[in-house]
Amino acid sequence: MREMKDLAKDKGVASVIEFAGRVENIDKYYTKATMVVVPSKKETFGRVAAEAMMYGLPVVASRVGGLPEVVEDNVTGFLVDPEDIAGFTQKVEYFLNNPEKANTMGRAGRERAIKLFSPQRHADQVMEVYKEVLK
């Protein structure tokens, strides 16, 4: 974490980044955030991205694992190759410099998350499986 803090300081963005470490009450961070960045090198589902989208936040995420199924590139956020640091930087700067576009993508993400990842949607899918098994 020290290395990331030093890099943020060197790049002049330390004042707008909070390195929170382990967090118990994530809601307060989502409600304060402008966007969420998920620079994973491996990811099974993309829970953080889905949660961020529920809060109406645009997402910049790695194009790995399940993240492309969660984040719709250029609609709810951006997908970047995990090793492309310049690409991540460019997309983060884009959102910071284009707040209207960030808000539009955030709203699209919320709609997508509610439609695909809400607890009600999950319960409906489980019930469909049970109905098929019981036929």
C-alpha cells in the first residue's frame, strides 16, 4: 500500500484518493465516490463492480474473469486490459473530466445492476431452477 500512496503523491492525485484498507461500512465510501476502479488481474464474478453499479457509480475495470459480464464497456463504464496502466489512467481521467458522462454511465450501471444482479433477480432465478427440478 505504501508504494501506491507514494505513486499517488508523485502523480499529484493523493489529495483526491483515500486508501481505506479493510472497510467495515462500505456504504459511506460508495456514496462519496465519483467512480470505482477494479484493476483485478483475476476475478470470478465482479461483486465490487456490481455493488458500485447499484450505487449508480461508473466502473473502470479489468477485462478479466466475470467483469465483462458485469460491466458493459462504454455503457456502464470501461473495460481495460489488466496490464494497461495507461489505459486505466486514461479512463479514470476521462470520468474526472467528464462528470456528465460519468453520471450517465453510472445511471446505466444502476439500471443494469438492478435488472441483472438484485437480490430479487437472484431469488427469481433460484425459484426457476427449483420449478424445473420439480417438474
